[in-house]
Amino acid sequence: MEQEETPRKLCSNCQNEIAEGNFCSKCGQAQNDLEVQIYSKKWLSLLQAGLFILIQLVLCICAFLIQETSITITLALDFAMAGTAMAFFTYNWSENKQLLRWPNFSLKKLLAFVALAAMASLTLHFIANYINTRLLHEKFTYFDVYKSHEYGRYIMILSMAIFPAVFEELSFRGYLMQKLLIVVGEKEAIYISSFLFFIIHLNVLSFFWLLPFAIILGRIRIKEKTIWYGVAIHFIFNLTTCLVEFFSIDHFLS
Amino acid sequence: MENIANNDCSCCYTKYEINDLFCKTCGFPFQGTEQDQKNFLSERNVKEIDLESLNEKVATACKSLYWLSGLTAFSAIVIYFSSAGEDQLATLMTNIFLILSFLGLGIWSKNKPTAAMITGLSLYLIIILLNAVISPMTIVSGLIVKIIVIGALIKGIKAVLEVDKLKKELNID
């Protein structure tokens, strides 16, 4: 039986072989310099992540404060959020570019995720609708903002399904999670980014679906090492909501 | 073969071989001058003292999460009994959510202080910002408490990062 050779660890200073420990027994050089340097980067990473969240939050508050929501304002805010996501993501391009690859693409997995996302969205839509109409006696539709425009439906899909799917994933499971992974472990990065994702939507009740949704997307992102499954799930989840609204309106009108 | 007999490092008490010039675990200079060895030990002692004081800062910051939960509970009771109207229930629900969140983060901070403090600080700052948007004067109310809590959490996060770095430098797990 041929014995497997374990890779030899050499001192970063004098190239002496290091069998055990973190210091070279010949020159005394610490061998965890790189790890110590990474620890020095942590505070800076946190500040960058903090600035990013602050900008996103300000944009969300703007959307929340504007009483007379119009298509122009909605799209302007969408573009502002997309621009912020792109700017931060590309600023740390060397760290983040690996997330745009799709290393272990599986069509079966993608279809399964997409089907589950559509079912989850449908279930949630009906529960939310039931609570709104039966318990809160309110009728709420996202389409109200877009219905005045000739291409309202397409704009709604762009604003509610395409933009959030691409840019929220780029922001939260992309840039933010990558920054948090420098500071904390994988699980904590998932929980923090999911919590911030939920908070940024400024809706306490969404705790029951946005937080679990974000945690699932975060786990997929960590496991698959790509944001693309998340983008697909997010897109189908939001698109289903749009399509159900269109269907309800058409059904109601006819 | 008495030459290769193991000895204990006078700094970290790890066994070493007689040919070693430095300790593999802590970097202590076995063959250095007495002055070199003293300097090494004093530098290490300083770092260990720093580590202790940083750990105290982390503990204070973790406690501030419980304080935040308590303060939110107190203000929730005051708001609930001093206001009336449609928003009363929604405000109470939001406050209960916040109380439980800070309490949960306080408990989480025992195992994962960095993550708990980052989440706690973000949540607290977001609440202050949202309150200020709805009613700008809220930013002034309880300003000293806000500064103390934010200061404690920021110091706590910095301290916990510094603790990790020092532990790596000192080779402590």
C-alpha cells in the first residue's frame, strides 16, 4: 500500500519545515500572519456593509414616505436601489465575481426550486388575501399603482419580479453576505443578512414569511456558492404574486 | 539520547525539543538573551491583560441587549396606557416583536457575540431612524441612553473582533 503524502508546511520566513504549532522553531516567525491580517480587515468590512444597508434603508424609507406613489417614483427608486447594489457589488469585484458563476448547475434542482417557490407564493398570497379581506376588512392590490399605464402589467413585472430578484439577491445574498462572511461564520452571516432583508421591507408582519424565505435563500447561496438559484426562486416567487393579481383582476372584470 | 528529552516552555508550558530555537506554540525564544525572553514575556502579558479588558467590554455590550429589551418593554407599557386609537394594537405588536428580538439577541450573544451585537445594533439604529422619520423630535428623547447603548454596542463589536485577533496572535482557541 502506497502511503499518502501529507503536504509539507514550510515557514513563510525561512522555509524551515513546520511539523506542528503556529510558530517556526528556527526563526520564531508566526505562521498565522494571514489570519491576523484578515482579522484587521473585519472592522472595515463591517463599516462598508453598514454604509450599504444605510443607503438601502434610506431608499426604502423614501418609498414608504411618498404618499402619492406613481410609476415614475416607483421606477426611480427601483433604479436607485439597483444602482446602489451594482456599485457596491462591483467595488468589491474580486471578492464577489465568483458568485456570478454557476458551478454545479442542475436543471432538476432549478425546476424543483422554481416549483416550490411558485407553490409557496400561491399559498402565501391566499393567506395574506384572507387576512386582509376577512380579518382587516381591507382590499389591497399592488396593481393599483400600475393600472393607469398602457403597459402597466409589464412595468409591474419589471418592478416587482425582475428588479427585486436580481438586485436584492445581488445586494443581500451577494455583497452583504460576502462582507459578513469575512466577519462571522456561515450560519451567522445567513441569519444577519436575512434579518436585515426582513427589516428593510419595513413590515413587522412579514416576519412570518420574509425571514424564513431569506434564510432559505441564504442557505442555498452558501451551499451552491452562487446567487443564481436565489435569483430564480425570488423571481418566480414574486412573478407568481403578479400573475395571480392579473388573473384575479381579469376574473373580477369578466 | 538524553539530549532530545522534552522540556517545558517557560511561557506556555508546551513540551519542546532541545534543538528548537523558538517555541512552536507561543514563539518564546529559548536561545535568546535573558532580556529577549523578558521582553517576550512582558509583551505577552500585556496582550493577555488587553484580552481580559476586551472580554469585559464584550460582556457589557452583551448586557446592553438585555437593557434594550427592558427599556423597550418599559416604553411599550407607557405608550400603551398613554395612547388610544387604531394604531394602539399595531404599536403594541411592534413593541412586543422588538422586546422579544432584543431578548433573543441577548441570549444568542452568549454563544455568538459578534453576530448578536451586529444584528442588535442594526435593529436599534433602524428603529431610531424610523422613529425620527415619523416624528423628528424622538431623536432627542432619551438621547443619553441612546448614545450609551450605541457606544456600548460599537465598542462591543470592536472588542470582540480585537479579541479574536489577539487570540490568533497568542495562539489561544
